[in-house]
Amino acid sequence: MKKVSTLVFLLVTMILYANRDTISMRVFGKIMESRLTVSLSIDLVDGLHVGLCGAGSPLPDPARSAPCTLVIAGSHHFLFDAGHTGNIGLMGFTPGKLDAVFLTHFHSDHIGDLGEIAMQRWVSANHTSPLPVYGPVGVQTIVNGFNQAYSSDSFYRTAHHGEAIAPTAGKGLIAKPFLARGEEKFIIYQDGDTTISAFKVGHAPVEPSVGYRIDYKGRSVLISGDTVKTNSVMTSAKNVDLLIHEGLSKRLVKIAENSAKAVGQKTMAKIFYDIQDYHTDPEEAAELAQKAGVRHLVFTHIVPMLPLPGMKKAFLGKSDEIFDGPITIGQDGDFFSLPAGSDQIVIDNRL
């Protein structure tokens, strides 16, 4: 009986192997059906939802791409920075539902995919108006540059697919500049229950640089952007549910600086030295979060990469002793759900 079972198993295996192309194509069809189904956001409970589509920096990190944070407030979809946007689709969402992009500043790792996300949003949902891009004064130059760079491609899309698929009126980006004025937060977007405020942060010589707070039906999220430890972040983050704060371990970056010197990489040694003076160490962010009464601290824009066991603890230092709430060291795909009318924070990873 055992021999018969073994023979049957071998026969089935051989049949499957012989027909692997046909089977793979059928499975592929089902995968495509699933991917092309309406965005998973329709299954989300009413509330605030935050997805890290990019939790890294310009430094290579296999677990973390360039900065990108997706925020869903009820039916509204917003993107904060557009360094690497490819994970949006992989996380189960569609660029076609984006209402606007908000830029914290204009470093390349925060704007690199701006043209691509505009293109994907336009043609995937037949939009008839450009993608709004909010940012401090200077955003007009960024938007104009990407519109010019993508002008030929936009023409090709409409010429190939037609106005019904790629309406000329919906191509590209439209700038929504605002004046970053002082440390106090100020409202730049309001629609129904959704309010988005901006505030200045310290990232000199990058000027202006801002952070954002999003409020929806009693739930709140604050995104620091790139900054040193700044009073404006602390005051704007007062009692916020989720603080998404950048984190650069000065201790680990100092090791990287010394390593670069040891192998004669003078340029990289200088870069590692320079970046220590305009970012926030995790312990500093923990102090800020504790004083502000933050409920959950999430680190993003992680510097440096953390490839080895024990490095997360080294990255945090004494952060978990300073801040008495939960801490998450973000990576691509991390997803946080804050249901309206609740104090719950549900954490998942969608990659």
C-alpha cells in the first residue's frame, strides 16, 4: 500500500511538472484578477490608516526604500513624500485613488518618484485634473520640472490610449504652495472630517522644511519629515496617536564614518560626518515623544541600515527607557490602522 501511495505521489508530481507552464499561466491569471480588483482600502474600517511605502533614506537598505508614507483618512488618500512609490501597489492600494501629495522638503530621496506617481495615478483612473502637490514655497519649481520631464511621455500616452483612457486635462501635477510660517502648526487642507496642518522643522541648510499633522474623527498622525530635534514637532505632536519620526543613530553613523576613513573613502566619511548634524537620534525623538504625550512612536527614514541581529537595539539605544509607549522601527510595508471612535492601533505588514 505504501509503495502504491509513493507511486501515485510520483505520478501526480510528474504530471504537475509536465504541465507547469499551463498551470502557471492559470495561476498568473488569478493573481492578475486579484491585483486588478478594486483597492483594498474599501475593506478598511472608517478611521486613519498609515502605510510606510518607503521607510528608508538615500543609503542602500534592502528592507527600506526612499521616503514615502501613504495616509488614508476615511475615503481620502494622501501621499507624504514620493521617494519610492512602487510599494503602494504591492501593499494592495492603487495610485488612482490619490487625492494629493504633500512634500516635506525637496531632497531627491523625497521627490524622486513624483513624476511616476502622477503618471500612474492619471492613467490608472482616467483622471481629468492634475495631481495636486502641496509643499512649502519652492514646490512650483519642483512641479514644473517634473511636468516638463514627463511632457513627451504624457503626449505618447494620450496618443496611444486615447482621451478616454488618458485625458489630456488630467496629466501631470499642479503645485499648491504655502508659506511655512513659524513653529506653530497651521491648516493647509480641510475637507469634512479631515484636517491637515503643516509646521516648520529644522533641516538646515534645507529651507524651508516642514512636517505635517493629520486629524480625522478624533484620531491623529504626525509626520516629522527630516529634522533635528525640534520644538515645533513636540508642540504639534501633543497627544497624537501616532508619531512617524525620522531616526538617525549617531552612534552607528559614527561607526560608518570611521569605517569609511579606515578604507580610504574620504568622500563617504565626510558625508557620514555631515549628516549627523541635521537629523534626530532615536533617543532624542523618544524624549520628544514622551514630553508630547504621544501614544505610539514609529521610526522612519532609518539611518543607517540595520542588517545584523542586535542592531535594532543598538539603533534605539535607551529610547525604550525614555519613552514609555510602544516603539516601532519601521520598514517597508508596515501598516497602522486607527479606527474612528476608538483608541486602538492595529499593526500589520502588507508586503
